[in-house]
Amino acid sequence: MRWLPLILVLAAGPATAAVVDAQPGGFKVENTAVIAAAADRVYAALIQPGQWWSAVHTYSHDAHNLTLDPRAGGCWCEALPAGGSAEHMRVVYADPGKALRVVGGLGPLQGLGVHAALTWTIKPAPAGGVQLTQTYVVGGYAPGGLTLLSTPVDQVLGEQLARLKAYVETGRPAP
């Protein structure tokens, strides 16, 4: 199975998100974090992935090469060496302080026949701060189906959410 080495690499991160559903034709992963900060501050950090996204999960191995233009049609892109670039996702919905939705396949999903939507929803938390829910829904075609990819994608996204929470609360992305 040619995906096995990639799956093992992706699975190395901590498992903090949940696979809600996994089928051969798609999957849904979701995680929620309570962040001790105002919604505007969480949103401002969210749209700066170069500050909190893990460099291990970039093409350039430098998260500071990531940018996100937080408007409909805006690019979540990465600058690559020698003038190259990669579009990770495209913004389809931006409501500052409330929600952000981007579409596209992250990592190994980018080269498959899939459509995927990653949504972050920000709401007041009962005990203060905000509740940030991250949902990634993927559907389409992959040789052998998408079921096996759900867990490693879940783990990578869970790691990124933990890094975002740490960045907002401490100024450093490492939890």
C-alpha cells in the first residue's frame, strides 16, 4: 500500500480531535477547544497560520512561509524556495470574530479527487473565553477509499488546534 508510509508520518502527532464519521467516500473530523481570550483575538490569530501552524506540515518546512488572506476568494498559501508557491486552501466564508471556512485538500488530500471544507466556529464559552470548534469534512475519490486517511488527518488537525490555542494564550504555539 503506497499510502502507508505517509499515514505513519501523519499519525506521529498527538490525537486530540475526533473522527466523527469515516466512510470509503469521505470523512468528518471535529475538535473543540476552549480558549481564554476574546473572539476577536482568537480570529486574529487564526488568520495568521504562519505563527502557529507546525512547520512539519508545510512543503517548505517553515510555517512562516504561510499566509492567509481572510476574505472570500482569499488564498491560504505558502511561499516555496526559488519563487515557487502552493495553495493549501481557498477562503469561502469569513466572518471576523465568528467563523472562517476554507476549502481544499490538506497534505496528501491535495493530489486526490476530493472536495474538503475546513470550518472554524467561534462562540462564547460558558465559563469565559471562547469555544473554538474546528470541523473538516472531506468527500470524493481516493484509491482504496478515504477511511484510512481519517485518523491521521484527525491527528494532524488536532495538533494544529492545540498549537493555535497555545499561541493565543501564551504567545508560543507549542502546547
